[in-house]
Amino acid sequence: MMGTLERARELGWLRVVLVGDEPYYWRFGFNRETARGLDFPKPVNLNRLLAKELDEGAMHAVSGMVRRWWLDEI
């Protein structure tokens, strides 16, 4: 996980969002509070929607529906 997060930083990613168990992913810096302004297509339980900033402040003012990153290219 740490290697993947470091690679994401190298590629210029500012934030990472995932669906998972906070007690597990907390150790990698993910938490529910950081993802509080986000929504996700159903049937995802929003209590499992977690986020981590790779750049400090990257989640500031970020809100709305999460979508697949490759759709940004369309």
C-alpha cells in the first residue's frame, strides 16, 4: 500500500479515495472524515468511503459524486 501511494504521488495524484474498513486503512492515512463531502454510486455504504490527501489541503472544497478517473479523458 505504501509503495502504491508513493507511486501515486510521483504520478501527480493529489488524493486517493477508496471504499473499505476504516480500522484497517487508518494505518495508511485514510479516514472517513476526509471523505465527508463525497458521494458514491449506490449500493456503497458511505460510512466505508475513505480518503487520503497526498498533498496537504488536496481535499479542501472537494465534494460531490466520485467517478472513475478514466472518464475525465472522455
